[in-house]
Amino acid sequence: MSGKTRVLVIGCGFGGIEAVRALSRARDEVEITLVDRTNHHLFQPLLYQVATAGLSAPAISGPIRHILRPQMRRGNLTILQAEVKAIDAPGRRVTLHDGEQLAYDHLIVAAGATHSYFGHDEWAAHAPGLKTLTDAFNIRQRVVNAFEQAERCEDPARRQAWLTFVVIGAGPTGVEMAGTLSEMARHTLVSEFRRIDSREARVVLVEGSDRVLGSFVPALSQRAAEQLQKLGVELRTGCRVTHIDGDSVRFESTAGTEALPSHTVVWAAGVAGSPLGRALADSVGATLDRAGRVLVQPDLSLEGHPEISVIGDLAAAKSYTPGAEPRPVPGVSPAAKQMGRSAAANVLRRLRGQTTQPFRYADYGNLATVGRKAAVVDLGVPGLGALRFSGYFAWLFWLFAHIYFLIGFRNRLIVLIDWAWAYWTFERNARVVPQAQDHA
Amino acid sequence: MSGKTRVLVIGCGFGGIEAVRALSRARDEVEITLVDRTNHHLFQPLLYQVATAGLSAPAISGPIRHILRPQMRRGNLTILQAEVKAIDAPGRRVTLHDGEQLAYDHLIVAAGATHSYFGHDEWAAHAPGLKTLTDAFNIRQRVVNAFEQAERCEDPARRQAWLTFVVIGAGPTGVEMAGTLSEMARHTLVSEFRRIDSREARVVLVEGSDRVLGSFVPALSQRAAEQLQKLGVELRTGCRVTHIDGDSVRFESTAGTEALPSHTVVWAAGVAGSPLGRALADSVGATLDRAGRVLVQPDLSLEGHPEISVIGDLAAAKSYTPGAEPRPVPGVSPAAKQMGRSAAANVLRRLRGQTTQPFRYADYGNLATVGRKAAVVDLGVPGLGALRFSGYFAWLFWLFAHIYFLIGFRNRLIVLIDWAWAYWTFERNARVVPQAQDHA
């Protein structure tokens, strides 16, 4: 290890993994340590499928050590399962939760994002978000439990509260969750209950702005809204949530205030940078945006700290195209991957005495699924302009794009079979929860 | 529902499911309620595969409501997810944990078994058993975590404690666990670590009696012991565990006392009847055997309470063959299924005014796997006597028998693919744990 540059990567999401892959090729120059709280890489775009019992957790996640086995073989990578507690930028080291310290020459922070409850952290207990496998199991358990509790209720009002599902936030995750919950109630669970009709379940999607999928063009938002309504989802745009307590959700709009009795609420509204962004702000005075993301230089490093890069969902980064205004980079997986490769290349440039390059995001488009046979696709085709479509063909496109990008051939195969099966049978195979839950 | 006999079935393991299936055909005579704590039926014979990350939970379990959909359609079945707290036999009703009461005319108790720590309940926290999905996830997390902790250890003694796995009890579950853990260390994880060599892991299988797989003939026990040793498992027969505290395990034999530093201990030694056996003893004076199982009449009912049947692992039942001595029924899934069908038939006989029939166990043999390409098989072939074999062919036989009996075509297909893949690659696909664990 003598003489090699020590690069420490925090986080093994899309950004961290790509950074490690790119760096490991420079086996004579860098010695890499990858630290993550968990033992797995998670394909977050399909996490809602785990939450709604369509896929098992292993189908969309893989052990980091297995995924990075080719890089391990190169001999310059150490993987540690540990949580970073503090970053000591002047001393160039991080402290882990158990007190161990790791020194670095270059640090790449790819710690991702968490939920933001807009100052109402007390809502977290009643309205779980969807970022980790634990979150997904939590939501799966609540959804399964809600139908079970409804079946046991004699009182119609209490029963309806169990059969009311509220999804807050109509970005891609919220839209996927609402569409899939409605599909479960209207197809998967039909005729499995004696006392309730699962089709009586209500799925209410609440959005603060005036349209769903705000990152798409208005015409596609409109198509997605129509598809959601066809799937039975009740849409409430222009609604601000004011209260969540596990028994009901209150929200207000220009039309007034509404209280909806519901025990099952999914939070898909706010995203906030990982707490490590705050640690960087405290340690080196990094600037955070309103969502707690770290403002970075064009080359993804920190101002005054070229040895620290921030990438992925934690970075408030811009894309630099010659001759155009810098544009904000969206929080999607292709952007995180590209940032990982760009940051790694800049680390190598620095240690070779070269000038670093600004990050340029190659935007291949934007996809979101709404539910069975329903999706919207917005592709940028170089030279042709935008290619936009929705409905069945968009859904097929979404399906194959996601399977293609799922890491590892085996996962792809299993997911393909699971989905082909689910498509024909409406069955959701992962509808098991480890143990009973007495109440919401 | 007027005039129909209300049959309440507690538990949806192999026994409960079969009882419901048989009863539901008598749609004009009985009204069935099935109560279970969980929402799923679990294929327990493969649970060790979930614990050792070879299979995902949904591959070996299915929602009860989905499995019993054909029976639901007959219109005389209600399924409730709830836990039974007490049985009021004189009043013919059970009380659920939330206070709700369910009345019955006939009760079938199929609540299964739990672990017994032989009076040392304080060991449970350090040495989880393997009966539920929660147990399996717990063990999977501990095993994954142990290798991660070892990778982070500088001290060789502490490292070795993390790399020492102790399995207590060499019945089928203990043998499967030990063999598979050794396979993980020697194949799956090789070259995924930087600081440790996973092959340095020790897997120690501790057994109180003088041989493994005591329910098999001695020759097959001997073959299983040889196969285990070939897989690298250290066998300690004739050893009694005297202490487990999460940092070490102490056991004594005629050779003396030994203390083995280990943080990862799996309990596969003692089985005890569900606490509902005790509830029956308190309510109607049912007699329990030493393992807490309920002694039943030849027709699987309780003495003095023909309206209560106990089946499956909770029953200390005997098999009655004309002209032969009654023989104890083993705690295996074919026996539970047969008891379920027999109890259901006797319920119908009773309500039709016919005489109940004694239970007769059709024993098709006994299988146990040791690990990759290693198993023992003991088949009773009518007219031919015993057919016994071990090794590769026994393993193939074991494999297909288990896939065949897995409920539901889809599960079978997924398991087959998972296993075919694992066979060629040594990969274990479910090696993800939801979140980090700081310590054992």
C-alpha cells in the first residue's frame, strides 16, 4: 500500500459503486476503502415493488461484496460494513460509530438521501417513507395488516379507516405506490376475504403542487393523472398535509380542510440529504441547500477542499455543457452513476497532476410507471428532440429498461419471471410479513 | 350459517391447512374459521435455506389467503390473522389477544412447536432457534454480521471468535445448518474479503447423544457424520451445553469441559409444544409429555373432550396399525398433514353420528440433507423393506422431494432456478440483511 493514494468512499448506492469500479482500475495508484451501513447495494427504483409485495428483497438487492468481487480481485479494495459518525476534514479522517478512525487522502461522499417531513418529524412514526429495505418491509407489513384488520372489524367506519390508504407526494415513488396499491386492492386480493370486499379500499394520492410527476412536461403529467384515475386512485392536487397521527390525515387546499380517517399512510413527499451533509457543513463549512444537499463545485468537489467530492442524491450539483447555462442535475440513478464515474476520474486526474473536469450530465430521459400497463416516458433523442409517449408501450419500455439496469444477470432473470407471472395471474408473491402486528 | 357446525382451526402449518382443505368440502355441514398469528403458511423444511441466505422468504412461504383461495370460494371459510390467548373448553370458545372471543362446536389445535432451552431461557437471546421467518432473518443477520465484524477485527483472537459458528443439536435442522454454514465459508464467501480468509471459519456441531440424526438408523448417522466432516464441520457428540452468553459457549463431555469463544450460536436442540398445549392442560386437564406436547386419544381428540382435536407437532400422537403395537408419530410434515386430514375426517364422522377412526401414520421414509451433494435417505418400500442410501443421489432425491412438496407451482419454479444457479455458482442470492447490526 506504500505510496498509494487512499480514497475513502462512503455509501454504496449507484454513485459509490460506480466510483469504486472506476477507481479500482488504477490499482497501482489508489487504495480504496468503501464504507456502508448495510451489506447490500439496493436497486432503489424498484423498492416500491418490495413495499407492495411484488418482489422479494433479494430480487432487487445484492451483497456489496458479491457485486464488487471483480474489483476485490484487483487487490486495492477494502469493504467495511460500518456507519460514519463524523468527518474530520482538516485531519483527513472519518470516525465510525464504534470509534474507529479511517484516514484518507481523498474522500468521496455518496451517502444518499433520506426523508424530510418538513419539520414534522413526529409524522415519521405514522407515515413511513421508502428509502431502505427496512422501510419497504415496514410498509409491506402495514399494508398487509390493514386488510387483515379490516377483515376483523365489525364497525363499518373503523373498517373503512383500515381500507383507506393515503400516499403523500405524487413524484415517481408516490405515483408508483398509489397505482400499485390500487391494483392490489382491485385485483390481487379480490375473493381472498370473507367479510370485506377489497375493492372497497380507497387509495388517495395527495400532492402539494397542481399536478402529478412535476419533473415531467405537463402533457405527460396529465396522462399519468388519467392513468391513475383509471386505476381507481383518488387524486388530490394542490393539497397541503397539516396533520398525521396514525388514525387520520388532515390536509387543506383552497377548497378547505379535510380529515381522512386512515391508519396506512406512505410518505413520498420530501427528500433530504443524508445527515453526513450536515457533518460536512460543520466540519468544513460546506453550504447546504434547503433540502440539506451539499453545494459542490463544477468538478463535484467542495470549495476549498478539492480532496472531498460529494456525489449522488447528497449533491446539489449542476451539469456543465459548453455554450449552455449550467443546469441542476436531477436526483435519479443515471445521474448518480455518472457522478460516481466523473468524481473518480477527477480524483485520478488530481493525483496525476492534471486539471479536473466539470461534470456533464448526459440525460437520456425520464421514465415513471403508474401501474399495470401504465407509464410515461420522456426521452431526449439527440438530433430528434424529445420523444414522449405513455400507456401500454411506455410501460413495456419502463419494464425492460428497469430489468436491464438491475445489477446481475440472475436478478434480472428472477424479476422477469416474477413479473411475467404476476402479469398473468395478478398474484403478488412476496405478500408475506415475518410476524403479526397488533396495530398500526 | 344456520345449523352448520362451527369448526375452529388454530394454526396454518401443514396440519391446519390440510384440516381446512378436508373440512371445506363439507360446505353444507361445517362453517370453518382458521386463526393464525401470521399471514403466511411456511414450508418449514426449507427454513434453514432462508437462514443461510440461499432462498428468499417468499420462495418458501405464501399468503394463507392465497393458498386457500379455492377453499374460500366454497363459501364456508373465514380466515383471521390473530393470536389465541386462552381456550375456554367448558364454554367452547377461545379468547384472542385483543379480547375478541370466538365460539366453536369443534376445535382443532394445530399450533405447532417452539424451541426449548431446557430451563435456560436466558440462552434464547444468544442462541436463536429456527421455527419462524423472524427466526430465520435473525440468524441470517447474525451470520452475515459475523463475517463483517471479523473483517473489521485487528486482534486474531477476537477475529476467530467472530469466525466460530456453533450449532447445538444434530437433528435434521442442526445438520443442515452446520453443513450449509460450512459451505458458505468455504465456497460462497471465498475471495470476497480482504483481511480475513472465510475458509478459516470453524463450524462446530454439538450433540448431546452419541450420534447425529438420531432418528435414522446408525449406519446412516455414520454416513451423515462422514459427509459433515468432509464439508469441514467439527463434530462434538456426547457433549452437553452448560453455558451460552453471546461471547462463548461452554460444554462438557466425558473428556472434560470446553469453552469455545463464539458470538454466533444456533439452537437446534430442543423442541417444545406451543404454549397453547399448556392452555389446554389448564383448561381441561390435558396431559402434556416432557416436551410440552399434548397426549391425545387414538382419534387425535382429547380425553373427555371429543370436540377438541390436537394435531401436528403439538400432539404426542401414536399411530395405530391393526395387529401391531401403537408407535409414536414423528414430528415431520407428512405426519402433520396426515393428522390434519384424519382429524377433519373424524370431525365429519362425529357430526354424522359415525364412530371416529384411530390415526394411522403412513410412513414413506425419512430424508435429511447434510449440504451440497450430501444427504441421507431412508425409505420404507412396501413389500421390499427399507431402501437406504446416501451421498449425491440421496441429495438429488432430497432436492426433488422438497421442491415437489413446496406449495404452489410458482414457488417450485423459483426455487428450482435459485438452486440450479446456486449449484453452479456457489452464490447465495438472499445474502442481504435489512440493516446493520452493531453487535451480536
